Amino acid sequence: MTQKFALLHADGTVQGFLSDDVHDEIPADAVPISDAIWAEWIEHTATRRWADGQLEAFELPPVEIPPPATITKADIMARIDALVALAQSLPDDTDNLGPAQS
């Protein structure tokens, strides 16, 4: 019968899975798990961890999404004006911005 193993991070979340029918060497710190635990862990990888010898569910902390930045027409026009001023400050020999000539 095939034995599955879990490699764990320090917090008990899974780092990876091994199976003795595929992997010749199983690290000593790998945790033997049943097919049922493996299947549940695969299905809920982000919300399961190994604690006190069993698989436990845990809640992920909520993700705080910042509101999108707002750009006004005045912001865009100010950026355009700044770029135009920069372009006008360039010397005349930079009119052709193609590849450098050697």
C-alpha cells in the first residue's frame, strides 16, 4: 500500500507532498498522512495546517485592498505640460531620437 507524506513549514502549513511509490527518499521530518487527509489538504491547501498530530482548518486573515488611485483631468494635463517642457528643454540635435550614431 502506498504511503503519503506531508512536508511542513514551521507554522504547520504544507510545503509539499511525497509518496513512497514515487519518491525513493522520504525526509525524516515528513509526516505520514492518510489518503483522506491528503485529499482534503489538496482541496483546501490554503486553509489547512498540521497541528497536534491532525489536520485543522484555519481562517486566512482578511486582505485589505486599498482604494484605486484617482487621477483627474488636471493631473493628466499637469503631467503633459511637464513632459512638453522637458521636451522643449532638450538641445536641437536631439530631434532625432533614433539609435546612436557611431
